[in-house]
Amino acid sequence: QVQLVESGGGLVQAGGSRRLSCAASGRAISSYGMGWFRQAPGKEREYVAALNRDGLNTYYANSVKGRFTISRDNAKNTVYLQMNNLAAEDTAVYYCAAASAGSYRYWGQGTQVTVSS
């Protein structure tokens, strides 16, 4: 079983950038497909980006395509979400998750990103 801890959240101005990290322990992230999700106040959690297990393919929600990049560093056992050109609607708690047997089973505690306009 893998444990996930997100970091890197904070307050950023609109148009700025932020990189979130998701540090894994207990098992190698290369064993899992990895994803980032977010939940804004009063809204349901939504998918943001994903990276398949072999790390060769990435997927993005339309709302972040071209602005966000998911990546991983196997040596550091860490997944990243680089977020550029941030907007107020990107304000949310961001979660990373690890997929096993076709579903996201392991979740971090989340990190808050607030974009000021």
C-alpha cells in the first residue's frame, strides 16, 4: 500500500505559476497510474490530470490542457503538477491519487491552492 503526501499549495496571483508535489512512501509510484484531482468550495471533486503506470502517457481535463503538466520522478518517488497561467477558477484543494486495479484507491490529504485575481 502506498501513502501519499501533497505539498506546494499556497496563495498565487492570477497568471502566476505553482508546482505541486506528491511524495509517495510504502511502495514505488511506478507501480501505479497516478492522478491529480481538485475540489473547489461547494463543488464536487473533479479530475485534473493523469499519468499512466509506465509514465508514457498523460491525460488532462479540458479546463487545464495547455496550462498544467503532470510528471513524475521515480528516483524521488514523487509526482508533480506544474500549473501555469493560473486563474481564479483554479482555486481548490488539490489531491493526488494512485490507481490500482482500475480505480483510484489511495489518496493524499490535499493541498490548498488559492489564486487571487
